[in-house]
Amino acid sequence: PHSIYSSTFVIVIHMANSKNITGIILSGGQSKRMGKDKGMVLLDGRPLVAYSISAFTGLFSDILIGANNKDYQRFGLSVIADEIQGIGPAGGILSCLKASQTHGNLVLSCDMPLITKPVITTVLKQRSEFDAVVPVHDGHPEPLCAYYSKNAIPVFEEMIKKGMYKLRLILEKLNCFYTDIHKSGIDPSAFENVNTPEDVKRIEARLKSRNK
């Protein structure tokens, strides 16, 4: 299942050893099925957004912090709100790319708690020649765990002006590389996301099994 963003907030993180890349966490707004802001939903006692922060820690530097949502300030990070509200993750990605101080950016949705550093570094390996690098498994692209350069900004702006908000359509206009994660030995289950209380229970069980 895919994330549906009613109001997207963007946490911009830069941490050590980034090699000129900014890490971006997209944290969806209020989730009707979860009864709270998705990034604050607890998974094994930790907010979902904390898993994304852990995946980024040690990979990115040159900290750039916006300011918006007070709920996320307790993580020591500020939040950048969408410049254009109500259009889904495209609005969050655009706002963050514009705020970023680096050419390269790794975008990750907060509802993918199984994403690890090896997954991120696999995506980043192809970044030099492309405006976007998107992992694919079983023919299914994952644009919310992907690399975007600042070259993507005008394309996002143009497509949004036309009312074309789907990331699939935006990617078609970019110089985008689709990297097959199976060839890198990555388990596709890393891209599972959390949308319901049932998802929380299922992924908690997976995390406990992984940590044994």
C-alpha cells in the first residue's frame, strides 16, 4: 500500500559525512486510520519518524532546518511546511528541494521504518548523472525513498502548476534512473509502509524477528 498525504510536512536533516547530500524525511499529516499525525504513530515504542532519523544518522551533514510544526521540535529538528498545501508528497518534496543547501537530496517517507542505510546507499550510488534515482522492485517504483537533485525543482514547479501532482507523472519528465533493488540483494520488504494499526502490529513483529 502507498502513503496518502493529506498535509505533508518536511523535516530536513543534514548529518555527518553527507558528501554534499541532504536527507529529507516526509512526515504525512493527520492520518484518519491512525488517529494522529503519521510521523508520531508509535512502532515498538518509537515514533515512526524516529526510524527515518536513525536511517539517516551518520550519512548526512551540513544541517539545514526550517521551522513549522512544533510537534517535531522535540527531535531537535525543525519542520518545513508545504508551500502549496493539499497536493500530496509532491508539494513536500518541492518545498524541501528549494530549502535544501545541497544539490543532491535523499527523500524518505516517514512510514517506511524498515529502510536501512544499505538501501539508502544503494540508491545514492547512481546519483551523479541523473536528476532522480528511484528504486524499483517487481516493476514497482518507490519515489518516496529516492534521490532528487535540485535540477528537479523547475519540473516539479511546472507539473504542479498544471495540476499534475502524481510523482509518477513528474518522474516521467525528469532525467530519472530506475535502479532494480533485486540486483543489489536488497529485500523488497524494506519498502513496506505503515498505513493502518494492523500494519503497525505486522511490522513490529518483523522488527522483533530482525533483532533476535
